[in-house]
Amino acid sequence: MSEMETYVIRFSIYAAVDGGLDGLARAIHVVRKAPVQFHDMAVIDSGETKEVSLRISGRKKDVEWLSKKLEKVVEVLEVKLQKIPTEIAVSSVQRA
Amino acid sequence: MLVSDALLTALEKEGLKIAFGIPGSANLGLYEKIPDHDVEVILMRHEQGAAHAADAFGRVKRKVPGVAFATSGPGATNLVTGLANAYMDSAPMIAITGQVPTVVMGRDAFQETDVVGVTMPITKHSMLVRKPEHVTWAIRAAKMIAVTNRPGPVLVDVPRDFWRVDIEFNWPSDEELLKEWIPGYRPDPPKPNPDALMKAAKLLVEAENPIILAGGGVWWSFATEEVLRLAEILMAPIVTTLMGKNAVPADHPLVLGNAGMHGRPEANYALYNADVVLAVGTRFSDRTVGNFEEFRRGKKIIHIDVDKSEIGKNIDPDVGIVGDAKEALKILINYIVDGLKFKRNEEVPLIRKAREFGQHAWELLLKERGRGMKPWKVLKIVREEMPRDAIVTTGVGGHQMWAALHYPVYTPGTYLTSGGLGTMGYGFPAAIGAKAAARDKPVLDIDGDGSFLMTSQNLATVKQYGLNVGVLVFDNGSLQLIRQWQDLFFSQRRVGENLAYLPDFVKLAESFGIEGVRPESYDEMRKAIRRVAQGEALVIDYIVDPDIMVLPMVAPGKVISPENLILTPEQAAGITV
């Protein structure tokens, strides 16, 4: 468990054609299959795109793999991965 | 122009002129207009068959995906297995489904299924056409996504009330499509990293016993020539995955055959004992290497793949190279030949050792056992009688593994099998799809009795359209691999493997107006295969002794190593899985 770390994956979904729900659902299908622990998710409407922020914990290798899988989703424009410092991750998980 | 005409025109413009399918209320508006277009629709007898036929069509054509039509609800869900199959094997195909009218969508209308939602995890992409004028954009996007980068299946769902809507025909350019419709999609693979390629070149040059593991990606990227050239420079063996069997000619002197759970002993020996493995276009399936960690031990791994999520997924490579295999191999060859001035003159020592190991293993494996005609001898006849470029498909089961072991593929692109999903019933409709893609070539489905029974209703399609394919049914009255696993690893408790009350396959064929034969000698078998080679539709019922196991094999979960090869049933004693 010591190698588990918490990350935020941010990605944009192109929503101009269909409103973005299909892209979001497709992305969630990818997350479901990844060997990571899901904490929470926020989606913000930004006009032509939906900005998704996903907080997960997992091994670095698995989280990076998930990021690469998300990049393959046709509606996904850009994926950014950010590690959360342990103290922030712990306190926010406890709060949740 | 009506939406139905627009969709069919889009198919014409994209060169998608053959579709396999079944009509239903939600796509009748599309079918209504087919006679006005240069699109041929082939009526399959189950939508699963339509999907497999489209998958196979795309495997043969590579840059022209096969197309499957289905109606909403059960028609669409019947495509699911075929879509998953194409997805697992990276085969390009497009499924076009009718959907219930928009006014009742989401209200559990008759024959309503959210097929876009259902197929999200098993397609490269799926989309509902939400506005009538989007239909041409959707078809253009589907074609681009299906065949570029890593290929795969795409589903387009069209509501029934759209078919007769009048729209202005719009034909977006590639640039418009990528900018306005699918801006997140990258049709071109990334350029391979030169530093990583140079590192790979040095590893290969310094290796004592390098090996090339060729996967299905070699076929998709047109990289056969580069793989052979590199092997010849390194004088290194080539082994393949099950999908890679379709990518390199088996009679090349450096090709040792397919590795894996039921791989050839010499191939498994070489792969396990190599010091540097160059893996090209493969996802390192558990069926290829067995236990990942054990396989990895003591080796340097170079992994080239167009899909960056495959690098490190199952095996952490020492060098990971993301990019098109053909392009990456060309640069790699250049670095080795011109940069490092390297050329080996003699085969690496591993080849001789692997062949010696293989020779010893085959002496045990090919001892006469069981009654009747032996599978390896029958497949030898098949190879001798079928032209080099004949297309062979398989179902899934014991016969598939026999074919993997004993049917050498001489011409890349002529061996279609369900590798990733392992779909029983794939072989026969795949043969029909392959025949539609290459009408000048003889096509033979090497199938099992259980597997063939799952999709044999498409015999009617063969007769109706003159898509003459042969079927060689390995008829042993059982689900052979299940029976084998139960005998070897599950206390010999045979449960649910007995295919009692099988039809008489000769009479079954005849009931569809196709001739069937049941050869009783190798000579009769040769004559029957020859008829298929000459283009006849023929079902050959080959009675096989169910007690002949498919060997060698490695127990599931064990690393694919020479020590773990089961060459005789007795060697499996005590193995738990």
C-alpha cells in the first residue's frame, strides 16, 4: 500500500457535437477498468468542452497507464496528470 | 437528399461498397434506398455473423473496413460479440445500426437498446447521430477512426425517423472533420523517439541471442518486410504471437513459428531463452508469455507499439517505442546498418538450440496416438493442397490450436483467427467476409464442431450469394479444449463438454444446398480439400478421435518456458491451475 499515491487527472472533453455526455461516459468506462481507487470527480461546463477533474489513488505506473488510456478516448482533447502531496491527499480523503 | 441516400452515398465515396447485415424496422429506411446505390448488402442469418464477416473483410483489406448493418434492439445487441472480437484484435469495421425514433428514445420503446452505451467499452468509438445533417460527418469519422492509428471497430447509430429527412449533402474535408467533429482524435501515429531507437539498436547489436516477437501490429502497419530484413541483419529468430502468425511467412528460414500457451516448442524455447526481445505490435498477451514477471526475468525487452497505453501495460520494457512499426523498424535498421555498421553473418546460437529442442519435442508429440486420421497429418494435406495465398479462417477451440501449430501461413494476411476474444463461431462468417473481400482466392474455414454449430446458419448466405468457402469441421463430438482442460487440470471431471446430438454435418450442408463429404482416408481428405482449393463450397466432416489432446501446451498461469511445456498428458499430472 505504501506505493499508493493520490493524483488528479484533468482532461477536457469535446462537447460541441453531442454535449459531451458520451465522451464522459466513455472516459468513465476506461477509469472503471483501471486498477486505481476512485475518490471523486468534478465536471465543469466550459462551452465547447467539459473540463473533468478526477481524483484517484493508485500506483504511479497504473495511474500513468490510465492517463494514456484516457488520451485514446476520441472526445478527449488533453490529459494532465498531477500528483497530490500526501498531506493534502490524506486530509481531503478524510474530509470526503 | 434523404438521410438514407446521404449515408449510402457516403459509403460509396469512402469505398465501402459491401455490407453484411440483417434488416429490421429501424433500418428499413436505409435498406429501401440500397438498390439506388453502388452498395451491395449481403444477408447474413444472424447479426453476429454480420459483425464477424465485416471484421474479416477489414482484416483482408486493411484500409477498407467491413460494414455491418443491423436494426435496433436485438439486432444491435447481436453485433456485440463481433464488435468486441474486432476490438480485441484491432480489426477495422463499421457497424451501422438503426435506432428507435427520437420521439420515443429513452422510453423503453419497442426494440430499443442504448447500443452506443452498450458498446462503449468494446469499440474504438461509437456515436449516435443526433441531427440528420450529421450523418455524412459520422460516416466519414467512422471510416477515419476505424482504419487509422491502431485500427478498430466503430459503431454509428441512426434514429429511424431520420432516414426520410431531406438534408443538404455535406462532405467535410479531413481538416474540417478533425477540427469540428473529432478534434481529440489523432489519425497519425506519433513519430518514434530517435534516442529510444538508438538505445534499442545498441541493445540488439550487443545481444548474444536476440529475438523478434512479431504481433498482429506487424500486419496492420505493413511492416512484414522490415521485420524480415531486421531479422536477416541480426540473424535472429522471429517468433510470433497467434495474431502475428498472420504477419510473417512461415517458410522464411528465420521464422520459428508461433509462441504461447499452445505454441511451437522451438518458438517457446527461443523466446524464453533470448537475452533481448524485440516485441513489435503486440500487447504481450498472457497467452503469449504466461506469467509476466517470470517471463521478464533475465531479459532486456524492447517494445514497439503504435498504442502508447500498451507500453508497460503487461511487461515493463527496457526501451519503449511508441510509433508506427514500419516507420520505427526502418529507422532502427538504418541505425544498426549505417550507424553502428553491424551485420551478423551466422545465425545466433539460439536458433540451433531451439531447433534441437523442437526436434526432440516433436518426436514425442507426433507419435501415433488415438484412432483415425491425425490432425497434424490432415493439416499437412490442407497446406499442400491450398494455394500459398489461400485464406484460412478458424473458429476457437482445439482445432484452432491444431491449426496454429500445424498450418504454416506462407502469405501474410491470409490467416484470420479470433486471438484476443477467443470467439467460438468466428471462423465461418469470417470466411464469408474474407471471400467477399477476395473473391479470387479460395477460402477455407478450419472449424470445430461446437464452434461451427454456433454460426453455421450462414451456410444459407454462402449458397445465396455464391460466396464459395469450404469448411473443415473437426468433429470430435465434444468441446475439445474444455474436455482437455478438465482431463488435465480439473480432476478428469468432464462436465458440459459432450456435444451430444450433433447434427450430421454432411446432411446439414445438403439441407442448405451445399455439398458435404465425410472423408474416411487421407486420400479422400486430399480430394475434398482440393475441391475447396478449386473454389467449391464444401463442408468436410472430419471425424477426430476426442482423446487426441492438443499438445504441446503450457498450463494457464505458468510462464511459457521449455520446462513448463506439456508434451504428453502424463506430464500434466499434479499441475494445479
